[in-house]
Amino acid sequence: MEKIICSCCGSTQFTFKNGYRICNYCETRYSISSDEQRNEIKASLENNLKNKELSSGINIKNDVERLLNMCEKDKTHASKYANLILDIDPSNQEALKYIKR
């Protein structure tokens, strides 16, 4: 698929509304054919589906472990990471060790 570039500002980010491709930065409007419009709708739906699949793969245990590792590696910000852990799991004893009193 070819990359579309705005002729006014050089942006490659567009939204589609009412049969037009609109530059996200300078709001220049480009008309698009019905075939292009169908392709863009299909690509948008596929992208939304892919994002749903990615977001459903959240694993809180891994997040807590990763934050605990950050506490260990970055002592200056350890209390910030520990607070994030306690937001997820208020009874986490490991995180309590890093909270400044």
C-alpha cells in the first residue's frame, strides 16, 4: 500500500470523514473514490480488531513483576514504582519495602 502524504504540510496521518481524507495537522481535505473509501474502512476495522486482540492480552502478574524489577534497578524512583504496584495489589509485601517513610 502506498503511503499518502499531505501536499501542504507533509504529514502522513489522516482521518476519514464524509468521503474525505483530512490531514490531522493542517486539516487539508482530499476527496477519495468509493473504492478508496471501502479500503480505508476495511483497514480501519482490521486495525481496531488487532488493537482489541492486543489489549486483551494484559497480564497483571507480569506487570507487577516488571515494576518490582524496576524498583530494584532504579532506586531513585523505586517508591513511584512501588506505589503503582500497590495500586494493582494493595497487599504486596515486596512493594511495601520500597515505600519511603
